Amino acid sequence: MTIGTTEPSLPEPPSPEPTHANQHKSPITLIDPIKLASSAQIFKALDSPTRLQIIHLLAQRDHFVYELVETLGSSQPLISQHLRILRKANIVEHHRSGRLITYRLRCPAALDIIELAATTCYSDRHHDQAPPAPILEDTQIP
């Protein structure tokens, strides 16, 4: 190399073809952390066939705990634990009258979430197959 000369520059690489991911260069936004935590708590609460049944029953009418126990054929402590999880996620609420506790569905949109998951997320891909088996036993509450 001699003094005063420059090396030839390399040609610019061709720009990549637009893909679905980079076609629209808008700023990336994230879900608000509070909304994200709330959504995660709701999905955790819906992660049990027994809790889904409870929501379905409460959508029909308010129930006493003993009615849910009888209808679902589970123990009172187990049903109470499921109800506690649903209450914590603001899906159900309760009212005490003496020794009896009545539960009601506080968030009817939970039914829409369940229906959407059952009809869209699963059936679009596997309409001719049986639903997947549960990963955990329902009695193993997180």
C-alpha cells in the first residue's frame, strides 16, 4: 500500500427483502407491566378444569360453597382453594350470610376467554382430534 491511496470500499450488501416482521417499521411497544401481571394472574386462575367448571356454574346463578362441592363431587377444602384463586384474580366474589358463603361471577368476560380458547386456539388446528390430556392432576393446585 502506498501513502495517499485508499483501499477500495466494499460494495453495500443488498437490502433484505421485506418480511412480515419488518414490513411495517413501527416502534415496538410492550404491554404495561401492571396489565401484564393482571393478565398472567387471570390465565393462572383459568388453568384448571375445576375452576372452569366453577365459572360455568356461577355464570348460571350464584351458588353456596356446599352446592359447588355437591355438584362437582370434590372436597370442600379443594373447592374453597379453587374459589380463593378465582377471587384473587377478581373473577368471582363472595358474600357471607351467617355461616353460609355465596359466590357469584364478578367477571362474566371470563366465559368469553374460555370460549375463545376452546373454539379458536385449539379447534382451528386440531378439529378432528380429541382435546389434549391435562398436564397436571386437578388436585395439584399451584
